[in-house]
Amino acid sequence: MTVLNTPGSTMEQRSKPSLGPLLKRINHLRCKAWDIRHSVDTCGEIPLTSLAFQNPNKSTGLEYQSHHPKITRDALHAPDVPYEQYNFIDYGCGKGRVLLVASEFPFRKIVGLEFAPSLAETAQRNLETYRGRNVKCRNIEVLVIDATTYDLPPEPAVLYFFSPFAGSVMDKVIRNIERSVEKYPRRLLVVFSGIFVMRDKAFGSRPTYRRLLRQPYFDLYQRVL
């Protein structure tokens, strides 16, 4: 996953090298506190090259980083949809923190896609040990799969991306999504979290996706039917 500053960070702070290590330490402590409170293991920065698995897209995948819960909650509160009719699919779910936060919303089903088996195993364990007070969806699964080969179920869905892939892989993923929508027309919403240039390259430059919302940490798009 691509580095994304947590809420509260400012451009001025990011421009001061002396603050970098301190902010990183604070963010790490906050992340660990969240994990301890919820009995899970979602923290860390893990380059895919450090993991023992083989996949043709491994070299173009970006490192795992946990995603700030507030960003995920804000993004999922943004669309005005009947959650019970929508699947939620996290592309590149890593250790599954986004899945855990998404469980606070009454989605029809929640699916995490992860091609690194060790990360997917951790995500599955986290689902089993998670202590959340506001869980509204328990129909959750983690699939060990390359996102470029995943066939979307033919139901409305919220697709979630935390800058998981390089551009070449993202293009393949989106082509796969497009084939699914053309075969089974239905409403798709896309949340893409990351730096502006990655958001624009992934979905912002595509005429079949209309941007509904731009926030400091995420964009919300709708697939145009």
C-alpha cells in the first residue's frame, strides 16, 4: 500500500524533515493501540518482496500498510446507498483492517481480495479475533486471489482501493470490472484512497466513472451506466 498521512497531518508538517520520525512514531503507537483494543494484528509496513510467494504481479504490487479507520469510515458514510443491497469488496485487503471497519456497516456481504497468502491468513485470523462494538455485517470472507482474475458478483457493490497496485495492474483490474458491468449492468461505487495523482490515473481520467466527491484522503466515483 502507498504511504498516506493520517488525518491531522498537514502539508507544513510533512515539509519539515525533523517532524517526520515523530509523526511516524505517533501514528504507529495509535495503530498499535487500535490493534490491542480490538484484539487484532493490522499494523506494520510490509514490502511484498519480503514475503515468500510467487505471482507475476508481485513486482508491481505496492507494500502493505494499515489504513486509518477514520478515513475508511468517512468514505463509507459518504455514499447514500441501501447498504443491505450492496456487496463491499476491498481490492488488496492486506491484513484486513478495512474489512473490520466495513463490518460496522450493514453490507450484504464483505469480501477481501489478497494475493499474498500470509497477509490473507492474518486477515482471516483478525476476522476471527476482532472485538468490535458496532458489527453489523458478519458475512465476510477473505479470498487468496490475484485481483486481475477476480470475477465480480453480479450485484451492486462498493469497491474499495487503498492505492494497492501500480498502474499496469490497475488497468487490468479495471478492464475486468468493465467486462463485468457490461455483462451485468448494475450500480457500482468506487472509493479510492491515496494521493491525488494515483486517484486521477486510476478512475478520475476514465469517462465511464463520474466523481461524486473529492476529499483530502479519498475520492468517491460512480460507474456511469
